[in-house]
Amino acid sequence: MRGARAVFQRGLTCMLAAALLSACSHPDPVQERKFLAMGTLVEITLYGVEPSRAKTLMDNVEGQVHYMEDTWQPWQPSALARVNSLLGTTDWFSIAPSVRPLIVRSQVLSKESDNLFDPAIGKLIKLWGFDQEPRAPGPPPDAKQIAKLVADNPRMSDIHLDGIRARSDNAATVLDFGAFAKGYGIDQTIDYLKREGVHNAIINAGGDLRAIGRHGDRPWRIGIRNPRGEGVIAWVDVEGDQSVFTSGDYERFFIYKGTRYHHIIDPRTGYPARGTTSVTVIHNVAADADAAATALFVAGPKDWYRIAKAMGIHYVMLVDRSGTVHMNPAMAKRIHFEGGKTPKIELSPPL
Ligand code: AMP
Ligand code: MG
């Protein structure tokens, strides 16, 4: 008996030593990198990639993100700024290859969203001063100027593409991909990581992200920011390959004489969309999730369901101005409210 105990104890000691050894020889499975880009904090998380390989991959992702940010910057010299000045001529010109695919995809998304997502309203964004970060202090723009830009009615469908040539029918077309380029860029970096054989990763830009695989033996857990107040309102688990994007009125705004004016503009009125404080969308493609979150924000509590259906989106959570949470049933199954504090919920029919 005593002999058996000794063997057992020796066995335990060996197991402990082996566990310690393996902890020392196996590096942390999570590799992270944070940097500022696209007006926010970008975080790369890789799971299960050997550290020196992870460094190379993260260097490349960081470089790609900076390149895309420079290319798609509408308000400083860039490929997109050149496209914008040439669209204004209404003549044919050679389009930058780095800008063309964004136009192609956002033409589809604008149409599906009834033009509530409309990257052609760059002139309105600039008139509101949201081309500056932070926006210069001062009152909202003159109502007549807003009405004029709404009447000009620039649309993505005004742009015609023919091979490497492009033109716009409408001299008022100015592209601002602020609602879309972050998602599009995240897709590029995730596609790159997948091509390089990475199976488990997140690219997160200020809370908007695409996640692939899992965090070891559990899914990735994603917090959704509380649109009014600190911290998160809820969390969801994601795994496989999914993007989580949120558009909120708290991201960029100014207050003038007690009224809050934020950066998500309703193209029908030319004013910040009313009725919504945040919209979260879960979808596979990040670019489409990004565009949809913006479109559903503009659509608001009464119309989000119709637009989500038209855009082929299956998971939506919209927080309205009174704090009521609107969701489709599939989203409701995935959402966990923080601290068990369940707000008033309105469920839509299935999407
Ligand atoms: P997001 O945070 O993704 O909803 O994007 C908001 C940004 O997209 C704004 O800062 C503007 O640059 C731009 N934007 C504002 N309103 C619209 C809209 N209705 N359609 C497309 N882009 C918009
Ligand atoms: Mg967006």
C-alpha cells in the first residue's frame, strides 16, 4: 500500500514538473498589437501563432492598414481625393484601382438600403464640419445650404464605371467612405491572415471587428458599448468567421445650444438621423456589416427591419432614444445584457 502511494506521489510530482516545464516552453498563445489608425485604436489579436511569425504578420497588417487609411482619406491629398475632384467635372477619367472596388460594392449596398447608406454625400459631411477631427466649434450649418445639397441629390448610382474609366452624372458627387472603409479594410486584413494560414484572429478597430476561429477552447467574447453611459451594455460570443459593427451617435458629435448633432446624416433631410442612439449588426463580411449599421441607424426604430431584410442582414440590435432595445429574435438569443440588467425590449419578426 505504502509502495503504491509512493508511486502515486512520484507520479503527481512528475506531472506537476511536466506542466511547469510545458508552461515555460510554450509561449503565450495570444499575440496582440495596438496602434492608432483610421481615427481609432486598431487591435490585432492572433491566437496560436508562434511569436516571431506573429510579429511578421502583425507588421504587415499594420502596414496595410496605414496604406488603406492614406488611400481612402477624402479630405487630404489621396487617391480618393483625386477621384472626388474628377467626379466633380462630370467627364470620364481613369479611376484609381484602389478606389474602384469600394465604389462597386457600395453601389450595391446603397441601392439595397434605399440610399440610406450613401457615401456620395461627402459635401453634406463637410458642410456639417465632420471632415475635421475634432469638429471646429460653432453652430450647425445654414438650413438653406443643407437644403441645396439635399436637392442636388448625389447618389452612388450617379457614378458610371467602364473598365478603368469612371464618371459621375452629378457634379455634387463627393465620396466619403467613413461608414464603410473601416469594414472594407478589416476584410482585406482578415483575408490576408487567412491566406497566410492563420485560423484564429480578431482585427478590431475601435469596437468594430471581424473575428475568425476561436480563442482556444472558447469563442471570442465581444462587448457592445453602452450608447449612454460607461462600459458595455451587452456582450455576444462569436466564432467561425463573423463581424460585429456598431454605429452610434456618441462617436462624433457636438452640442450647440443644448441640442446634440452627431455624424450620421440622413441623406433625405441633410440632418443627423433622429430616433436612434446605436445599432449593432453581426454579419460575415465586415464591409457589409459596416454599411448596414450606418443604414439601419438612419432607418431608425420604425424602418430598420425593412432595410435589414433588403440588405440580407440576419442579426440586428438597435437602441432607440428612449433606451428601448429593438432586435430580431435570432439576435435576442445571442445577446447577453451586462450585469443581467435587461432593458425594455421590442422583438421584430424573424429576419
Ligand atoms: P459609421 O460610424 O460607420 O456609421 O460611419 C459614420 C461616418 O460615415 C460619418 O462620420 C460620415 O463620414 C459618413 N456618413 C454619415 N452619414 C452617412 C450616410 N447616411 N451614408 C454613408 N456615409 C455616411
Ligand atoms: Mg458604418
